[in-house]
Amino acid sequence: MEENKKDLDFLDKIYSKLSNTLNDEGKTRKSLFYIFIIALCIIGSIFLIELILVICLYDIDKLGAFGDFFGGMINPLLTFCTFMALLMTIILQQKELSLTREELSETKQATKDSAEALREQSNSIKLQNFENTFFNMIRLHNEIVNNLRFGNHFIDYVSETEVINGFPHDTIKFDLIKRNNESNTSIFGRDSIEKICNNIDDFIENKSKTNSFNKNRKPTLIYDLIHQCYSDIIGHYFGNIYQILKFISTNEIEDKRKYSDLFRAQFSSKELKLLFYHCSASIGSTRFKLLIEEFEFLEHLNIEKENEFFKYIFYKSIYDIKAFGIKNKYIVESLSSEIQDKINSEIQDKINSEIGSPENKKNNQHEYKYKYLDFYKYFSNEELEQYLQLLKKEPSDYLNKIDTKLAILDYSPKDVAKNYTL
């Protein structure tokens, strides 16, 4: 074993030396040629010397010994030459294999680079197509905004008298909010959005008409009715916003927020406010609202703490807090908690001071009834069922008529309140 190991070490050394010396194919061939020439010269020299000696000495008997000697000399030399030739052939093959491996490696890398380049080119084309479509959609959005046009419309309350004296019940849902076209003055573009926002706020915040049915409706329901009035004006506007956000969300692109932020930059403060209203109501509270939350689209919304619509939405936590931006999380959480505590306190004060006082109920039932229902928009259905049971106690005939109408008009068919006859 040790002898074989030594032989292998010897061959390795020879191989290393030859590999280092014969570092290219030309050198290897030249060296191989020289080895054969040298071996041939040695063999020829020995043969000639012995042959001359034998001939000169005329000793024919020694020719046999000369043949044996020559054969003994030539065989190892030929074997050595064969071994050297084989070794050099192996070196040449090893070098060729090495070059082949290098070429294959380079080819593989080139193929990989080519595939990567094609992938980048494909991604670049996809991004270019996306951006072309995206900016065309933004251009269309701005055209839609600029083309918004309506007369000096305004929305108004429906009085109790109108309802009690035969206001058609089957159309009440659509006609509670009137759309008036009493002026030929037209409003265009973003001024239209501002006007609609102001109409909604005035409608909800107007405290002078305390005996109105719409006042006690949920703000989100009021918006649904208002949207029916203005759907021919703003329906396409909101539809395009939804499609743009959906287009960004469903495309496989990097940094989607960059594009949603670019789109949001097109919005005025009033547009963000109207979008806030729209996605909190039933018409936009499902898929549309999810996109608003996904892209933190209300991050720059000016939150109006005293606005009834804002109070209701934050009290009910209609939006995921993400919709207002991660950086605003603490502010929104604090505001939501503040609004909830304030409203819960006011509701409890009403229950303690008014429902608990029979004398107050008898002396001022009408005022009490509306002051109490003014808070119902913040209740859950379970709370509402409990509180409406209290309202059923000792109503006058006049209040009974009004309460019946309110129970029918102020709730959708799914609301528990519709089952009550007060």
C-alpha cells in the first residue's frame, strides 16, 4: 500500500510538473515530439554503437547477445515513451475538458444573463403598459372631475306634516331627500364636489328643524339617500375611482403605494371627505372600502371632530384604522376613544335624567322623544331594541302616530325597529 502510495505521489508530482510546464496545447505537442526524437536518438545510438562493435570485432557469436541486450534496452525505453505519450495525452484531454467546462460555464452564465435580461425586459414592458394605462385612467379621472356639472341643487328635510298627511309610503325611501332645481346657475368641476359636501353637512348638522324625520336617521343612511339624488352626477365619478384603485391592487407590480399616492394627489380635501362619506355608507362599504383601507387612502383627510358624520363613523369604527395611515394610528385611536366616551356619557345622561323622570315625560313628551331619538344613530341594534321598549310606555295618541311613522321610515327592512308599532 505504501509503495503504491509512493508511486501515486511520484506520478502526481510528474503530472503537476508536466501540467505546469506544458501549459498550452502547442507546448505539449512540441514536448511530446522532442521526447520521441530523444528516445529515438538514444535507441538509434545504442543500436549503432553495438552494431559497429560487433561488425568491427567480427564476433558473429556476440550478435545473439547484442540482440538480447538491444531488446532489453528498447522495451523499457518504448514503454517509457508510451507512458510519457499517454500522460501527455491525458494532460491534453484534461486541458480540453477544462476549456470545455469553462465554455459551458460561460455559456450557462450567458444564458442566465440573457434570461434575466429577458425577464427584466418583460417586467419593463409590463410596467410600461401598466403605467400607460394608469396615467390614462388618471387623465380620464381629471376629465370626469372637470366635467362635473349640476345646477344649484340643495337637499332639504321632509317635515312631519308632509309624512303624517299622506306622504306616499312606497316612495318615501327615495323622496325623503328632495332634489331641487330652482336655479339656472351651474356649478362645475371640483366646486361641484365641494357643494355636495356642504349640502350633506348642512343637511345633517341643521339643528333648527328639530321636528324632522331625516334628522334622526343614521348619517350613512342619509348619505345613501343623498347619493340616489346625485347618482347621475357623481355615480360615474366614484365608479372610476374604484376601478383605478382596483387596477392598482390587482396588478403584480412593485411599490403599489407609489401609484395609489400619485392618484390620491389628484384629490382635493373635499373630494377625500366625500369619498370618506361614500365608503362608509352601504353603497361603498364592501369592496370599495377595502381598497381605501389597503392603500391608506384617507391618510391626509382632515378629521372634523364635531362633524356628526365623522362622530358616527368613528363611534361605530366603520373603517379599519389603517385607512387613515399608520403614522396617524395613535391620533385616530385617541379621537375614536374620545368620541365613543363622549357619546356613551351623553346617552347615559339622557337615560338617567329623562327616562327616569315620569314628570319630565308627561310635561314635555314631544321634546323628550326627539332629543332621545337624536342619539339612536349611535346605538347597536341590541341597544336600540332595549331603548325602544322604553319609548313604548305611555305614548299619547299624537305621539303614537309619529312614532309609528318613524319606526317605519327610519330603518331598512333588515332593521329590528321595523317590527315595532309604537
